[in-house]
Amino acid sequence: MSDSAGGGEGGGVAGAGQDAEADNEPPHQAPPLPGGDSIEVGETSVEGAPPSAKRPRMSEEEEEEQEQEQGLDLAAMPGKMHGETAAQDDLLQEDAAPPAQRTGELLQCEKESELEEVPVGGGGEEECHQNGNGGLEAALEEGETKTEQEHNSDRSADSPSEGQHLGLDFTQNPQMLTGSWTEYSSLPENYLKGCKWAPDGSCILTNSADNVLRVYNLPPEIYSYNWDLLPEMSPVLRMAEGDTIYDYCWYPKMTSLDPDTCFLASSSRDNPVHVWDAFYGEVRASFRPYNHLDELTAAHSLCFSPDGTQLYCGFDKTVRVFYTDRPGRDCEERPTIVKKQGQSGIISCFGFSPCQSVYACGSYSRCAGLYSCQDGTLLALLPTRHHGGLTHLLFSPDGNYLYTGGRKDPEILCWDLREPGKVLFSLKRNVATNQRIYFDLDLSGRYLLSGDTEGVVSVWDTQTAPPDVDEDLLQPQLRFQAHWDCTNGISIHPFMPLLATSSGQRQFPWPADSEGDSASDGEGGEAVMSPQETRQDNTLSLWWAGPLGPAAEGGQEQSTAVAEA
């Protein structure tokens, strides 16, 4: 099984450096644009894949060898993809199609080469002020050396420069490429509950009301920009849970080149935490949390530690930490309230700082707390500023800021962790339900995107200061109509200008819907039809948010007209 993806090139790609970068570049490159601007769509490298930011010069012999290798890889890729979709109709089938091995390999090669040797911008923001809680100060000081030295080198390999922003272009509305809607129309009100890109960008994971987790491969036509030929997406894996799914997450070190790392975790009502194999759709392991009555209890939230060795699970006033290499019931319990002081409520969401040994917990008590990863000590408890329970939170890539959002709460708050308790600015969105509505940051930390209950996606430039010092409300740079129903999930691709969005919500019938067959009587039917029913939209959509080539300009104009309408 370990040899089923990656082949003989897996080790070289996983540890890609300058040599790997040279081995995976096309022989003929376009000259880079001045100022680090994004490359136009017409200037593509591997079958339309975006070219890298920097490339070393190569000899003619190396160029000829590369041409042969690239030709073999591109010839192999479509066959892999088509073969994978053959088993998509069987739930938990043992020989179900794995995620795209060759697709993931090309993405990984491109990611390593594209992000190699790129300078890091915004280094001046790394210094922390000596204010706020003393415990948090100590944690930040402990990680300061890594923040200023090691983390800078890490970000040079894992994130693009400030001028690149992964090629994202929000001066115009993103263009919808394809999606999946037939998959969610077989059952009534099978609305989605979020979507998440895999860490290596090879596939997308969705959750829906039928309690099934689905994995979609990234369509190979994306690389060649043949967007007119894009078919509707179909899942290559379906993993059915027994009851309502509370939370789910990818293993952070997941890469399609190593099948042993391809798994995800999910938690559902009255069930243990399951770890699913993302190649075959089988349960690899279970983590069984028990309460003080020795009864099985379900985790309300899940998150792997950044190194993947631990799985954090949220409960009422308690966090339980499991070790991923030791399934079963053994875990470390970390109460969030000690001697009647601390963070109360059900722990509903997690987030880990990328550069300090600190994690954040959000709870339905409308507050967030910062804790030490070593022993779970409470470092700081942020003030209660939200109107509803927290449903999602994110750290900025430099670890200086924390973004929090809640249910039935119109604000996303940006907290400055160098001065705990200080809100830098707020972002307005329309959240009128208890549903978890995700938001996401790009790897540069500049753009924050979120949907709302009206189906509108807003894009904020977090590096733009509010116009008035006394006004902490940041206006969006772009707003576009992504769906006609609640846009509850949004996820930015790790290294390509692609967005994934999911939509839908539970529909409550209006009183007029209970008037028997009168709804089917000609004009009277139109009068009593529920407006909510006409807006139902249960869809996974894929969007291109990068620069457009001449072939795609016409499609963009049409998409823009629909969005503005």
C-alpha cells in the first residue's frame, strides 16, 4: 500500500529542495514579470500549470531529460484520474478509488518549485509587545526566536511572497469552473455543512446533512485551462457516519505521495471519533472518549496538532488530547475551568498558532481562550465581545492575530495577541442562523473570505487599515453572489488561485406550504409557494480567483453579469 502512490519519485518530491526544483521545471520558461506580479494565464508551464516564481538556469542536457520526464508524467496523469472515478457509487468500498496520486504528485512538485527561494514580506510585524497576560507573554517570548529566525525560513518554503498572494486576484469576481449538485439532490434537504481542501491540494472534503463525508479529486482539466470541457464533479469516496457529524478535519501532514498519511478524523453524535483512510474509505482507528460515568461521549470539535502527533477533542468545559499513534480510550484530560475560574461552555472550535506553542479554544459561552500546548495551562481569556457562541477561529500566518466568528453573530473579530484583549477591527457579515459558517485566510494572511446566510461571499484585505482611527469596521474589498442559499463553507486552495464553496441550510416550511394541493393549482400555486424553497441551493462549487487568459474572458463576463444580477 505504501507504494501505491508516488512511485520511485516520492522521496525526491517529499524532500524537495533546489535539486528537486530543477528536476521538475519545464525546459522553456517565460521571463518573469517585473515586481513579482502574477503570470498571465497564457504563459503556462506543465500543461497549463502556473509557472514558478523563480527558476534556476539549466543546461541543454538537463532540459532534454526534463522534457522526457514531463511527457511521461503528463501522459500518465489522465489515465490515473479516469480510473479513480470507476468505484464512486459504492459506500466504503474496499477497492474504492484513492485520491489522485499523479495529480497530487504534480501539485506537490509545482508547490515545492513555485514556493522555493521566495523572500518573505512583512517581517516587521513579528515583534511582540510586552503587554497583556504574563503567561501569554512567556509563551510568546519562548517562541520569539523561532518566530524571527526559524519561522522566517519555514515561511519561505511554505508561503509565497507578499507580492504574489498565491496568484489570487480580487479586482474582479471569481469565475465559477465546476461543482457538484446532482450528488446532493437525491435526498430532500441534503444541504452541505462545509468544505475543506486537503493539505496537499489534491482533493476536497465535504460534509452534508445525510451524514456522509465525500472526497472529490481536483479535476485535471484545471491545469490546461480547458474550462469549457469541465464536467460536473463526482466524489471518488463516500464515508458514512452513523449520526449527525459534529466536526471533521484533515491530517495536517497529508500528502498523496505517501498513502500512510492520507487520513482524516470525524466526530458524530453518540459515536467515537473515527479516523478514515482517504484512499479506501475504511475506518483506520477509533478514539473513544468517556465521561465521568464511564459512558461514551461524542466530541463537539476536532483538531490535529500541527505536527500531527495529537488529536484535540472539545467537550463541555474539557479538552481531551489523544495520541494519534495510540487509538483507544487513553487520553489526557485538560479542564478549561479550574477552581470555578476559566472558560466555560462546550469547546466548539480549535486553532493552533503557527509559530508559538499556543492553541486557542472557542466555546459556546461566547469567548475564546489561549492555552499552552505543553500542559493546557490557560494563558489568557479574551473578553466576551461576540453575540453568539463561537463556531470558528483562525490564527494569522505570523501568529500575531486571531480571527473569531460566532453563530447568529454579524461580526468576525480580529484580536491582537501582542496586546491580549485588544480588537484591531471587525468584519461584518450576515449570519442569521446557528449554523457553523466558516471563513478562511490565504497563506499570506492578507485576504480573509467568508460567506453568509444570503449566499454572498465577502473578501477583506486585512492589510488595509480602517479609514477612521475611531472606527474599527473594515469594509470588504469585494462581494459577489456565490450561491442563492447560505454559503456556509469556503476554503482557499493551498497554493493555486482556487476557491471551494459549499451552500445550503435547513429549510423551515412556511405555513402556506401546508394548504394541501392548492399549491399546484395554476397561478394560486405561485402565490403560496415558499420563497425559501425557490432559493434552496445545495451545491459544492469550484471558483477560479486568479488572472484570466483570453480564452476565459467571455466566461468571466457572463459570470460577472450573473453575480451582479
